[in-house]
Amino acid sequence: MTITPSNQLWLYDTTLRDGTQREGLSVSIEDKLRIAHKLDELGIPFIEGGWPGANPKDVEFFWQLQKNPLKQAEVVPFCSTRRPHTQAADEPMLQAILAAGTRWVTIFGKSWDLHVTAGLKTSLEENLAMIGDTIEYLRSQGRRVIYDAEHWFDGYKQNPDYALQTLNAAVTAGAEWLVLCDTNGGTLPHEVSQIVELVICHLSLVISQEQKTIPQIGIHTHNDSEMAVANALAAVMAGAKMVQGTINGYGERCGNANLCSVIPNLQLKLGYSCIGEHQLSQLTEASRFVSEVVNLAPDEHAPFVGLSAFAHKGGIHVSAVERNPLTYEHIQPELVGNHRRIIISEQSGLSNVLAKARTWGIELDKDHPQARQILQRMKELESQGYQFEAAEASFILLMYEALSLREIFFEVKGFQVHCDLVYMKETTNSLATVKVAVNGKNILEAAEGNGPVAALDAALRKALVNFYPQIANFELTDYKVRILNGNTGTSAKTRALVESGNGQQRWTTIGVSSNILEASYQAVVEGLEYGLLLHFQAEKALKP
């Protein structure tokens, strides 16, 4: 292999194969192609695309990439060794691997004697032959081979001599990478470090005596003990040069090593070279892109890339981080494409209000009378059931109102909602009528929906879209209701949270009332108002 600097590490992404084994995660060919190209932009050197011999979708995926290849990444197909007592050249699944047309292939084989005898139901000697024959055949066909030693750590702890024999067989046959897999995810970091060092020592002593090129070591960890990232780092510090993982840690059971944590830890904390600085700054966007494509909600509390990763709520924390970010931030958020967020809640102090105003270009100081007014009003509303931590858009509107900056785009004069529950049918038809005033003109509109909130939202949009065409791009993306004091029965107070979006941004607004429709109305109306505020502020910013 090409000689690389000592601090160079190779990333191997298996989101499209191992990651898709996560329960509840399913992707189309188009989804896989979009993710592959995003990973390519991120600078990932190896992207595992799937198992063509086992899945027709993966066959199509590799064929599509031949027509529209990646710019820098090596796309890699994945496959097992040949079956017992056959010949690799006669193995149909290996023909599918060759047909993928890639330079590199990844083959996995058994390291644990238990799996050989109980799983494959063959002899230990035949397993060694399966590993060697498969890799030799692929090498004879011009392929470069990454060998994944499945269940390596469990196998080594159970029978170290045999586990090392499986690596010897792979090296002798021509594998260039030996990837040690913690397939069950039960190994601890100190064990990983010790075993990786022993493997490297073994290869240096035994393989060099045979005058063969010593292969590089890789690591593949699972998260069943919440150790996947720690184990990957431990392996690297012990000498591994490749790290396999997935975006957002997706994978079977508890998932795989999360590359969104692995990469910044290796690059920013340990000084290894993984991807370019500009690409590292795209990490947060890539994480959210993949979660959007696979239709899973992003983990807002994920390290480095989560929405809350650099969020500050306590007043003392906010005051300190405003003076010096190092007080409560272990890295600059922008290095990974994230940003600092100041959370507004009943636990907030004046520092939170001042910092939040500053993010909107409003400079206030602690002696400004409206600053304390905003804080007091927010705390009063939170005591009534509001939760501005979850609805920052509503807090911005509250702040604008206190500062006499809140523009009145429209005024709702009143609304009615009528619901028909059709007997013996599961559907409910709702009709909402709204009266809205815009620029002194009253508009009366009605619209139907499959529920009262949907009907109210549709009627408001219908009444306003002629005055504000951009509303046609707004959409209600989520709606949550919580009963705050259920012990009061049907007269309980209700909190409604409405998430809206415009295709580029999302924002959340809140309403609280003992009437669920009124609470929802408050949140829907503020959602439209905040969207218009964003639109007109963006327009002003574009003007010379």
C-alpha cells in the first residue's frame, strides 16, 4: 500500500450496509445513492454499499454508481467467505461481488471457534481454507481485499491461537487490511487496546519472517455496552489505522460506532488526520441529511452534531460562556458545523435574554428596562404552562412585542370550528371558519380538514395567502398536545406545540389554554406570524 503519514487514518463508512440493519430503518436505491454521494462530499475514503449477492437492491445500487461514480471515495461491496467444502471460483455470491465492478471488496470470515463449529458446522481447518481460498480467488481477479474478522475479540479471548491462525490465513492469501470486529459489542476499551497491540506484535514477528508485507489493522465496533466510540479510539491509540462506523451510529441492536463522534474526537482531540477541515465543518449538516433521508428524527442530544450539543440553559452557564466559551464548551461548535444555542426557560437569568436578543441583532444591556420585563413576562407565562425552551419562535415574538418591534401582519377577529363524527365510520370531518383583518380589510374564509387543527390551519392560510404569497411555502410539520393538570378532568389546561417549516428552516410555537382549540389556535397563528417575520427579515438582508 502507499506509505502515508503516521497520523493518517482511513475512515470506512458502513451506514448503507450495517447501518440499514437497524430496526425501523429502510432505504430505497435512490436513498442509498443520495447518502453515498453525501459521504463522498464529506471525504470518507471507503463507503460500504451493501451485499450484492444477497440483495437485488444492492446489485442495482452498484450498477447505478458505475453510471454516476463517486468523486473520491472507494465504494466497497461486502460478502462472506465461500461456503464449506466448495470452491471460491464456483461460488455464485462471489460472482455478484466481482460484477459490482469495484477495486476493493470486503470479505468477512469467522474468528471464533464457537461460530465455526456451531454456526458453520464445519471444522476449524476448513474455516481457514474458506478464508484463504476466497481471498486468493478475489486477488486473482484483480481485487484488493479488506478482511473483516467477525467476532474477533470474543474469538481471541476464547481461543487466541486459533483466532490468530485466521488472520494468518487472510494475510497469506493477500488481504491488505485486517479489521478486528467487536461484533457482539461486549468488549471494554482496555481489552481492545491490549488485544490490538498483541495482534500488531504478532504480525510484526510472524508475517515479517515470511517476508510478506504486513497488512494494516482496522477496527469495527458495536455499541451494545455503550463503548463503540471509546473502543474505536482505544484501537487507534493502540495502532489501528482504519475505523469502521456509521453516520449517527445507526446499526443493528444498539448500533455501531458513531462516525459523527469518532471523527471529531480523532481529529480535534487526538490530532489524527481523517478528513479536511472544510469537510469537518460539514459534519453536522451531513448527520442531519442522513437522518432526514432515512426518515428518523435526529438525536437532539447527540455529541458534536446534536441540536442541544452546544445549548446553554442555566443563567450562570450562559453568563460564563458569553465571556469565554471555553468555560462550558469543549470545542468551538463551528468546527463541526454546529452552533451555540441559548435556551430560554424558567431557569433562565438575564444573561439568557441578553444573549438570545444578541442572536437577533438586538443589543440590550442588563439595565435596559425591557430586558427585565421580557424575563419577568417569560417566567410568568412558564408558571402558567408555557415552555419556551421547546418553542423559541414564540419567545422571539414575545421579545419583539416587549421591545415594540412586533409587526402586525394580520389580526384574527374570531374563528369557529365544526366537527362531524360520522356514525360507524372512523373519519371525522372538520370545518373551520376564520375572520381575519389585513391592512384594515376583513376577510372571511372557510376550509375543511381531517381534524379541527388542520381545518383551522387551512382556513387561515386560505385567508392570508393572497396578501402573503410566501405562506404557500409554509407547512405544519408536527403537532403535539400535552395535558398539564390531568387531575382536573376535562377542564384541564392544555399545552399545544406546533412545528412549522418553509423548506429551509423549522420553528416551533406554543399555545396554552383550558380550551384545546384555543391553545392550538395560538400556536398555529404564531407559527404563521414567525414565518412571515423570517421571510421579511431575509428580504431586508438581501437589499443593498
